[in-house]
Amino acid sequence: MAHLDSTPPDRPRSLPTGAGGGRVAAPTVVLRWSAGRPVVVLSGEVDVSAAAQLRSVHGLLDRHGQRATVEAAGVTFVDVAGLRALLELASPAGSLLVVHPSAAVLRLLDLLRCSGLGPQELRAGPREEAVLLREPGVAAPPTPSTPGRPAAR
């Protein structure tokens, strides 16, 4: 069963880190509906500890034939394990729309791009507004052909 948290994104829960006594924002995964479509709202630190929550949400959406958009403005930290878990929400075509990616999300995407790793990033506007992530090695869906004309390659 998916864990749906009602903690508002602007008020992240926090947990002690142990070493140094500092506090970190626990990952919060909230599933909500906007304009009839599911939106996964992420906040806090998205790492391996958020993976189980994201898998639960993915399972719920998959059972109902739904694909979500991800709202990532509240993400304060993301690592490769968190990004991998996030990409599991991608459509069967391998793409995932992330709206309002935080500076932490964009920083990880930059690091991965510079090293030649990570998802392909597509965008049609300002990067701070939205990015479309595509899994590496997933081909783009075929372009429909116009009658009398071969499909684009």
C-alpha cells in the first residue's frame, strides 16, 4: 500500500542526523491529483530512503494505468539512488516530466550529464520550469508517418 503523506510541502518533516546533531528533511512523497492527472510531490532529501515510498506510488499508479508528473520544487537533496527510484515512475516510453525541479535536482542532472551518465534531458522552455527525463537506452516512440510519406528516422 502506498504511503500518502499529508505533510504540506512547505513544512518538511525533519529527523536528527546523529552525527553533529544537525537535522535533515525527511523525504516526503505525496500523491495528489491536478486537472485529472496524478502528480507526485516530492520534498526533503530524496535518496535511498525515499525509494520504497516511490515504488509504492509507482505500483499504485501502474495498477490503475496512470502515469504521474513529478513536482520537485521542495527537494533539498537528491542522490543517484533517489534519481533511480524517481525514474521508475517513467512512462512505458521511458520519459518522466519533472516540473519545477529544485536546484538540488538540476545540480545532480548537471553532474551526470558532464560525466556522460544519467537520463537524457529534454526541454522546450526554461529548465527551472520543467524537464523531461528519458531513461538512457530507451528509444523515442516512433513518429507517425504522413500518408504517402515514410516515417521520420
